[in-house]
Amino acid sequence: MKYHKSILALLCSSLICLSLLALYYKKGWDLAGGQLREISDNIDMLKTVMQDLGGVYARTRMSIILTQLQSQDEDLLVVFGDSIVEQMYYPATAGRNIINTGISGTKALEARPFLERILAASRGPLVVLSIGTNDALEKSLATADQFAAGYEELARLVLASGRKLVLATLPPLEDGKAASAMFDRASLASYNARIREIGRRTGAVVADVNDVLTRRQAAHPGPFTVDGVHLDAAAATVWRDTVYTAIRQALADGGA
């Protein structure tokens, strides 16, 4: 009898210990779950903050560009586009000063309102469009048809303002660097085909930056970007020389 009571007492003690242990681990899991939810909330908040900062930068940069235009009174060549445009230095060419209206993150499908403001605030004989890489971001990918429709709207907006037009194709990406992995290469290739087609259809001069840089890279392999997307100093010079040649051609031959 005493033996059975001892066994029963041991079982009861074990059950109590197991219950306490389960309660301990439950509290631990509840705490861990709460911490994970807090981390998730913080990540979402950080993403929102980063998006807001990007919006603040774009609005600030727009304001600066428009102020620059309003503070001078001369005919300018306008280069319009994204961060690949923004990163460049533009000395005068063909006897004209150039204004850099590039803004990081700009997409062809979202650029019309700002281009309208640029055209209204400026005067001059010619606009260069160099835009579209951000439309190929995998997280918000535009189809070739969507891109072409939006891009052609921009091109015809420039032509309707009475200015000549240069269309720059999108530069190639560089393998093995972090930023290039965010973009869809097949889409970029299809965008470039559409840019060339729009150039032929509208009579605009095409600065085929992609072709020039691709052939240069084949002849002289090696790094040509800082992060897989944005051009290094040597490639940026090739980009600018190619665009400037197209500018001079458009101004000289009475193209679109």
C-alpha cells in the first residue's frame, strides 16, 4: 500500500512539474511571439519610412530643378530621366547650356506630370529622354506594352512642345553586383527595342547607349558600373559622348 502511495505521489509531483514547465514554455513562446510581431511591425515601419524618404527626396529635387529653371532666362537643352541621368555632369554642347532634370527612382510610367512641368518652365530647342530602367524593377515590373505606351506619351509630349527629341536607350546591367539583381533583364531588352521603334516612328534621333556600351564591354571586358546599374566614370563618359553626338545630329539635321 505504501508503495502504491509513493508511486501516486511521484506521479502527481511529475504532473505538477510538467504543468509548471509547460506554463514556463508557454510564457516563453508568448514572449517570443510578441517580440517577433514587434520586429515585424518595426520592419514594416522602416519600409514605410524609407518610402517616405524617397518621396521627400523626389519632391525636394523637383522643387530644386524648377527653381533653377525659374531663376534663369536662357534657352537650355533638357536632359530628363532617372538616377543614371542625375549622376552625370553635363558641360555645355553645341553652344548651349544643359540642365540636368534627372531624379533617382523615376519611372517612365509615372513621369508625365513632372515632364509637363519641366516643359512649361523651360525653353530651348531640344529634350533628351533617358528613362525606363526603374520600370524593369522586378517588384513592380511593367510589361513591354505598358512601358512603350507610357514612353511614347513622354516622347509625343516633347514633340508637341515644338522641340527636337533625342531618345537614349537604357544602359546594360553588370553581372555579379547587388543592384543589378533587382531588375529584369529580358524586360530591359524589350524596352530598348521599343525605344528604338518609337524613335523610328516619331523621327527622333536615338542615342543607342546600350549598343555602344555593350560593344565596348565585349571589346574590353571588366567592371563598368559602381553597383551593377549606375555607370562608373569611364562608362559615364561614353554615355555622355554618345548622347552628345545624338544631340548635335538632331540640332544639325532638323530631326524631330
